[in-house]
Amino acid sequence: MAETLFGKSIKRREDPRLVTGKGNFVDDLKIPFTTHAAFVRSPHAHARIGKIDSTAARKVPGVLAVYTGKDLVAGGVKPIPVGWLLPNIKVPAHYPLAVDKARHMGEPVAVVIAETPYAARDAAELVEVDYDVLPAVPDGADALERGSPVVHDDAPGNVCFKWSIGDAKATDTAFASAAKVVKQSFRNHRLIPNAIEPRACLASAQPGTGDITLWITSQNPHVHRLIMAAFVLGIPEHKLRVISPDVGGGFGSKIFIYPEECAAVWASRALSRPVKWTADRRESFVSDSHGRDHHTEAEMALSADGKILGLRVKTVANLGAYLTLFAPAVPTYLYGTLLAGSYTTPAIHCEVTGVFTHTTPVDAYRGAGRPEATYVIERLVDLSARELGMDPVEIRRKNFIPADKFPYQTPVALLYDSGNYAGALDKALQIFDYKAFRREQESARKQGRYLGVGFSTYLEACGLAPSAVAGALGAQAGLYESANIRVHPTGKVTVFTGSHSHGQGHETTFAQVVADELQVPIDDVDIIHGDTGQVPFGMGSYGSRSGPVGAAAIYVSAQKIKEKAKKIAAHLLEANEKDVTYEGGKFFVKGSPDRSKSFFDVSLMAYLAHNLPKGLEPGLEAISFFDPGNFVFPFGTHICVGGRPGPRHQPDDRRRDGARRDRPRRFTGALGARRIRRERTAHHRLDDELRAAESRRAGAGRAGAHRDADAGQPARSQGRRRDRDHRFDGGGGECGDGRVVSVRHQAHRHAAHAGAHLGIAPRPEGGLTCTPLRSNITRRRRWPRRWACWRSSVKTRKCFPVRRVWSR
């Protein structure tokens, strides 16, 4: 039998094109007569939208149209729906462009379509919007306070939903009988996605047929097609083809149906021209769905010997200004159901309140709910160990679910199929040599050095399933995956998968599965994904489902291929099907390996159809929709070691009650040595040069230039304009012509300031002055320009730049 490929480390098949710049990303696509979109975004977190004046914008050469939210609503555009619903949930309307109010900074209120992206962005800045600025609330906990600004009128008190799981009565009983109770408040801060490839889309409508092709950075193109066509734009689903080519990262942020792509498709239909949009980084930060943002109060009940008796969790989940695709599921079924972790916690009760705020919407990103749950559990376990005086390893070992107790039903709905948590911990401790570390830790403490160690024995839930259960819990779509395997007459294989890759290497992994099962060379297997015109249907890639669901669907289809091929081979060999074996790419009769048919022979006959079993259809193709019966539950152990200097190694300026000292701080180790050298260069050489300059009464300017160079920092670190009225510079006090600036870094003063500090006044001629580069307030991008030092020439009395620093 040929060598097994699945699980073997081989070179990724997709890498040659990606690492050589030959990838096919959305922004690389070029279609004749393409126009470009630029969005006018609200600068306010909460504002009523009055008149939108686009007169000046329409006069910019190349501008074709300017559309507002009211234009799209009049054109039949519906609100973007939510893909997961909960009992009594409030779902406010979320239109692609704001209609009456802007509810978070960066929300699009208008879109400009022009011949070039530059004309579109220039014109977008000329669109004048009459905003009536209103009070805003950005924090989830604050949004629940009485009198807080209301985000949506149909969500009183800013409450989107209230959800709970577990047995409250049993949990109360556990806490009543506990010997110790550990409490902690947690703030799981908001995260902002930042994929290598920003979001982008290119929509091309064909007015003759009504067909639309949308190239988009998506993790699930079929879901995009379904929701955008049927629910937002109101067009037949088969008239919209969604293609998601190479995608440069996502981690959840490219699952959702975003306003920009809906507006682009609508504009393409309205203009009968292709419309393209690619986000810049600033847009991404305020428009891509964020992650996390939880306020949590948690407490754990313990027995005197360290057994966990109960867990009580109350979380306020900030959902942002609108609900996006999976937002309600993330802080509920992807969070509360994981609060058992890897421990035998008899009683758990969790309450989650989802709230609206005037911030960018929050949805799935980097684990989506599971990391938040792990953080709460593992932190409470560590605090419990400290409270009881136990080793953090031993309290975990005492409370692990035993390996012989699986399948294990948790108090929060999930049924774990398998696990060996103690085994994973033991393996990690063996690699780490925990006992040796404890000895080293004790020895270091006697020397005044402190070393610490942290543990996380985590559990994940991946491959969300099954569809029937998910539907009962509020999912508005199935959680299966499709796979279509087509064997060509020559024996080559094409796999059409509903899963999609945004960097995980599916083209390699899926090909390994098929090559193993069909026993064909891996180079003969081609993987097709990300195109609704080629793949029948699929749910995409998210929630770590590509392996347990996507690859499983491919495996099932491969079994169907082998089953049919075996029937054909048995017929050709004139043998009973039960007596035919497939091995090494050949079908042969058991005990008679000389009587065989190759995979090529069978696949060719499947299409020639000259000699097939009676009743068997020609062709060799199989499609499967795999719907797993449960999640899969990966687990593991992480160990982290950290340390800090002891008292004798603390910087001088931190030893006594916060007293500051005007001397370089001391650091230990190689990094500290480099920092000492850099600070000595920056401070002492400057002093030496300026004192020498005092005797010459000249050269202060050069000393300042030396200081900037010797500080080991780029000139752009001298300072920056923070906003229109408040400017920062590298020095302090007044700068040349009397403008007041603030100190940004002690090592980056201009020579004029340093000379004044040492009592050395620069000469009137030939000294340093600070002159701002031209402001960019009225230009298109409104990017800040930083300050630069200019030195005047004694002879010519003209100014020339020492450094010109531009910043974007």
C-alpha cells in the first residue's frame, strides 16, 4: 500500500503562487470600465442625519453618482438580517447606509462612485452632511445605567437580549455549602481585526441578463450569496454569483455581510458598470466587526480540600451599534456552554446580557466566545489555588474530568465525546521540567529575582453541529458542509468543497485526504473552493470547522467514489464485488493479484459506459452533505514562564516611594545593556557636546542633530500633530517662533531647547527653528503631517530642511 499522506508534513501546494506574488486577490482583479466606490463615514458616534449635500462632490471630474441611505431604501434595499436569533431578542434595522441616524463612528452614510479611486475619495470629502450630534455611550456596562443615551428606540434600556444557561437553584445550593468562595471581576477588552488583506469587493452587473458577479473577500461565499440576494437586494439567488479567490486572512472578520459590499452590488446594478471598493486600514478599524468586549462578574465555590463545587457567571456583552451575522451566538452558546472547561464542576449558572452601544458592531473573531470562557475559568482556578494555598497544578489535577468518564455531560448542555486532560498536563510538565523550575524559582528568590509560571488547561469546541440542534437554539442556517468529488475519464480528480480557505492550507490538506482514500498521486487532485458558480453549496470556513466538517464531507464522498468504482471493477473482472479489493491504486480479486484493473481503467470505463453493471449510471462522481452529530472538543495545556528583577535590580527612580532621579535607569541582561548604551549615547554625548559648544558659542544646532541621530530613533519619532488644535513636538516649551509644544520623549529635544536647558543660548543666525510642514487639513486624506527641524543658513539667510518627515 502507498505511503499515507494525511497528517504527513509536506510542502503546501498553494504556497508557490502566494509567496511569489502570483496570488489572485480581489484588489488584483481588473475589469474594463470598472468604477470605484468611496464611502462617506460618520465622524460621530451618535448623530442625527439631516441634509446631505453632494453638489460639490458631483462636480469633481470623473464622479458618476452619489447615493445616500434613502436612495438605497427607495431602490428596494432591505436591512441586513441576523443569522442567529434568541428568545425575546431585539433586532433593530441595519441598512447598508445609515438613513436617519449614525450610531457609531465610521458608519457609512453615503457612497460616491467615480472613474478612479482618487476621484471617489476626493469627492467623498466634499460631501457635506448636516449632523445633529447626540450623546453617546461606548461602554457596555454604562449602557445599562439609567439615563444612558439610547442606541435604538426599539431596544429600551439598550438591552438586546437576556440569556441564561445552567441550574440556578443547584448553583445557589453549591455556594451555600462551600468552604471557600473566590470572586473576581473581569474585563475582556475589545479586539480589532487586522487581516493582511483588507476587505474588498468588485461587483459586475450584466444589464442584458440581470446576472451579477461579485468577487469578495469572504470566508463563506454561499452564505454571502444567500443573504445578500434573497434578503437584502431582493434578487433571485441564482442571478448572483459570488467568487472568493485567495483571501489574505480573516479569523472570523470576513464571515459577515457588510454594508459596503451590499452598496457596491446595488450601485453596479444602478449604473450598469462594475463597482470596486477596497478598504484602507483606517476604514477597517472602524468598519470590520470587532471581537470580545465583556464585563464579567464570576465566582467559584470550593470545598476545603480544593474540589470545585459550583460556578456562577454574570456577563455584560457589548454588541456594538447593530447585530451582525453571528453576534447573538458568540456571548451565549459559544461562551456559556464552555464554562465547564475541563473540570468536573457539578453546578454552573451563567447569565448574559447583550447590550447595544455607540460602537462598531461586535461579532465572531479569533475563537469567538471560547477564549472568553477559558479566561474566566482558568483565572478563577488560579485564584482558588492561591486562596487555598495549593499548587496550581494540583488543583487542576484534582478537578479534571477523568479519562474514564467520557462521554461526559456538562451542566451547561455540551456532551464531551472524549478527553485526556491529565495526560496533556503531564506531558507539558515533563517537557517543561516543572520540579526543576520550582527549585530554580526558590533559588532565584533568595537572590532577589522573581520568576513566575502560569498554566492554562483549555478546552475548545469546534465544528459547530448538528444543524437540527443549532436550528433549535436559534441558528438561521445549517451547519453541515458539502463536498463534490468528480473523477475524470483519465483518472484525474477534482474536488469541489463548500469549505473555504483564508490561509489555512486547505488545498494541501484536502488533497492529502483524497489522495489517500482514492490512492492516486496527490498531484492528480485539484481542490476547487470559493465559487458559488462551481460548488453546489457550502457553509464556509469558521469555528474551526474545515477539518471536522469540511474534510469529513470530502471523506464521505471519497467512500462513495470507491464504492461505485468497486462495482465497475468487479463487473470488468467478472468477480463478486465482495471478493474485490482496492489497494495501491488497483482493484484485484482476493488471492489473485494478477487479475486487476487500475483506477484509470475503471474511471475510463465509467464514462465510456461500454461495459457497466446493469442499472448503474455512467460517470464517476459523488456529492455529500455531511452534518456531524456533535462538536469536536480539542484540548491542551499551555505553560508560560515570566520574571522581573528583584528589589536590588529595580531602577533607581522607582526605589523610594516613587521618587524620581535625573540619572539613566538601570536594566539587566542583554536588552538592558543595549538600552543603557543607547541612553548613555543620547544623554551623555549631548551634554559633552553642548558643554564644548559653550566655549565655542557655536554648534548647538549640530549637537541637537547629533542627539536625534544618537537617540537611536527615527526622526519621525520627534513628534506629531495629534489634531487640528493640539500639536506635539519632540522638545518642550516654546519652539522657535513661540509656539507652545509638549514634551514627547526626553531623548528627542531640539538643540535649541537642550541649549536653553544648559544655559546656552543659540546664536541668532545659524540656529535651529521649528517650522511646520504644510498642513493637510483640507486635502483628501486628512492625514497628519509631523514637524520637521529646519536650520537656516548664515550666508544665504534661506531655510533648507535638515529632515523632512512625512507620516501617513
